Amino acid sequence: MSLDNIYAVEHMFANLAEQFLGINHTDGIIKHSTTVPFGNISRNAVLFRGSMTIQLPFDHPIVVKNYEENEKRTRYFEVIVTEWHNVFVNWNVKEVKLSSASSDPSEFTNTGNHDSCWRSMDFTKMHQNFFEMCKDINEVVQGRGFDSVAPAKMDTRIDFGSFIGECPILFCQVEAKKKNNDTYFMDLNSIKLKKLTATFED
């Protein structure tokens, strides 16, 4: 089912971020900064890039009648998880980004900061965007005299690094600040992509 795909991807994001950043791990790959997690400071972070595509199933009457009329929707996203459990998402991406492409900090929305609940349901906003796309396709299908098909019967694909030069996982340092006078949510001041090298230990 489509929602199972989303749950699996969010679980993967959270586990990879925790392993790289040492969140809930004693052997994080990236060394924690020694500064306290407050104020306008630099934080190590993992940046995920990808896309989510939904479309009518191939056995739908519209598609059976004319394959080229298969309704499809695609949205691109970026998700940043920092070493201090901050999550920022950007669903305003217009196309696939190469690994060298920069990210605009003003496009990101802070979705979670708490040590224990930052990885709660829909911290990536995949569910929200999925249902918005489903609603759009359902309106088209209903307008052509058919019953709604989304989300139960919708074909869903989530892609990472599908094209040459596109990297699904990047590493960066971000600078975050409190959002206006908010006591919980934050804004990003900057995003600086970093190269990560690795060595093996016995």
C-alpha cells in the first residue's frame, strides 16, 4: 500500500540520520560539535533529496482505454536532519538537483526539534504531500465520471539518486536561529554542503 512506502522511507531517513549524527548511538560517524544547541550556531546535518510520484494504477478504466491519459503527479523534496534533532523540509523544489547544487535555506520549514519526538509521523511532510496529490488526481477522475481511487489504489514511487550526478544523501553544516519570537520553531540562516571521507577501523 502507498502509505507503507512512506512509512518505510521515513523510517530509513530517521535511522540513517541517527547513525550518521550519533543520535541515540554511541558511535556516530560524524563527530558532534561541542557547542550547546542554542543560538545561531553551526550544526552538522544530513541532507536527503528525492522525489515522490503517484499515478493511476494500470488497470484503471482511464488507463486501459488510453495509456497516455494515465494521471501522474510528481513532487521533489529535500529533508535536513541536524545533530541536535532539528528537522527541516523543502517541498518547493522544481526539478531534480545535482549533488553540487546548492539549497536555499529560506525554502525550508522546521517540522520538529524535540529530542524524542522529532521523528514522529510525517516529520518529512510526505504524508501531507501524498494526500494533496491524491486529492488532485481524485478530482480529475471524478470529473470524468469515475469513483475516487486514491489513496488505496494509487501506485506510488519514491526515488533517490535516480539520475547520474544526483546524490540522494549529502552532508552539510547549517546555521539555525529561533523563528521570530517563537519558542519552538526555527529558521535556517545558511546551508553549506560538505564532503565526507571515511576510513575503516578493525
